Amino acid sequence: MRIIAGKHRGRILRSLLHEGTRPTADRVRESLFSKIQFDVNGGIVLDLFAGTGALGFEALSREAKEVYMIDNSKESCDLIVENNKLLKENAHILNVDFRVALNNFVRDKIVFNVIFLDPPYKTDLAEEALIIIAQNKLLTENGVIVFEHDKEKMQLTVPDGLIIYDQKKYGNTYLTYITLD
């Protein structure tokens, strides 16, 4: 797994190879970041269900002001910490359930320009996260949520206050772009 662009371009990140971890493919990350590059630069980014941290580190490489990486797997968070040291970055890495993290952001009044949602496939965790995000206004006025999923989530219903404005397909991977209504 490598960083596609920015100050860490070409740097290789350590990665996990265990069931349930699906690092976002290079070509998908490249397309994703070309679409949202102006939202990332100088913005506050949340990588929810961070896994390997590839999306968060790509955002840091592209000059995100702050990046929060959340995962409930200790193994994933240990790897993210290791890559954070390797890149000499200052990401906020939290090994907690996403609900706890989102409630802490509400309490601390932290809002995000970009939120990456890449939960385990075949779950309703993204829908649950979207409800919490919408109800608590955790997305900035012109912010974007990028939801990575498989074909089964193509008919995603978003909560009041959010709208889907684009969807892209890359092989078996789909990206759904969501913003405020």
C-alpha cells in the first residue's frame, strides 16, 4: 500500500492482511481524492472504520489540517500508530467504537470537512453512523461524506439533512458521495 500524491507521495505503508480488512485500492483512492482534493486541503478529516489508515494518511499527505482515525480493532490501531510514526505525522488515532468517537466529537464540538465511511461490508454500521452525523451536525456546510461499499448498499437511504450527490463504481467497489441537504 502506497501514498498516491502529496508530500508523502510514493511512501509505502505497512498493512494488515486479515479477514475484514480491505485497503482501498490505489486507483480508487486516486479517483476519490481527485474529486475531493479541495475539501481535504486545510480541512479536518475523519477516517471512521480506518482499518489500515490509508485514506487518512492520503489526506495528511495532501495537506489536511487534522485527521482523526477511528477503529475498534487494536491490531488496526497499532498499525496506524506505526505508520503515523513512519511518516512523522500527527494524526489523532482512537481505538474505540465509532459511536463513542462520534459522541466525543459532539461533546468537543468538532466538525469535519471530509468523513470517510468504510465499515465492514454486509453491516448497517454506515447507516447508523450517518444518522449520528446528521442529527449532531458533524459535517461542515460544504463538507462531504465518502461511503465505500459493495453493490448491496447501492440503494442506501440517507437520513434527513443529508443527500447523495454522486456514486461511482470501480470493479466491485462503489463510492457514494453524500453532503448536507
